[in-house]
Amino acid sequence: MIYIAVWAPNPYGNYIEAALVKAARADGLRPVPVENISRYDLKGRVVIAYFPVIGNSEWVFSQERYVSGFLYYSYAGDVESAVKAVNGGLVLSDDRIDSSAGKICQMSQKRLISMKIVNTSCTVAYWWNLKAKVGKISGENPYVMIASEIASQFTDMLKDSK
């Protein structure tokens, strides 16, 4: 079982959640999308998609969508550390997003070691202005493109944790 929480405005959130659920199923896991992820601390694997920065541009022949944020995966299911990091004011900017992402895993590993939990596997992927640009008559969906990229990274995280 893997608990999935997506913190992103819609429609981004809906597309990201659907893509993560699909990726988890493809890996043989039972995905459980949840609203209040805090209830599932240390109860199974956890993935949190946190994308508070969104944007779009419209042109005559094309449209562009973008997101900034991170994807957090914990094999042990450490929700508390990720929630504390987000609530503690992670800095999401071009020059600080990498250190903010690293802070989450540091907090998680410190907590899990103090609890004597052996598997402290934690992975964070982050994006600053992950963009999808499509032609208006192409029929392509930029939200699907962004969600697919995030799900692809999640698939890699699952492979690396085996």
C-alpha cells in the first residue's frame, strides 16, 4: 500500500494524482489517495506531491503551463518530517529549491534513526518551472505532460527503493 497526497491547485492536482496512482499500480502497489496525509504517518509508503507555484501563458497558437515544487517519497512512510518542513516555510525559489528539498530528507532520516527504524529511504525530486508548451490545434494537454513527467520521476524513485 502507498498513500498519495497531492498539494497542488486544480486542475494540476487532479492530473498529478491520476498519474501517480497509475504509476503506483504499474509497480504492483495499491495506491490510496488521501486528503489528510498526517493520519498515515508510518503506516505504509508515502508520496507527497507539493506544487504550490503554478503559472500559464497563452499565445495565439500555443499555450504553456508550468509548476514548481517537489515530489517526496518515503519507504518508511514518514509524513511528519515532510509536513513539518512544508509548514516550517520551505523556500521555493530558483536558487534555494535544491537545499529546501534536501532539508526534507535530512529531517526524515534524523527522525527515523531516532526511532530506530532501519529503512530510512527517502527521495525528493524537485522542479523549478517545469514547463509544458503545446500548440492549440495539436490537441495535446499540457497538464497531462506535466503530470507524466512527475510520474516518470516517481517510477524511478520506486525502482531505486527496491
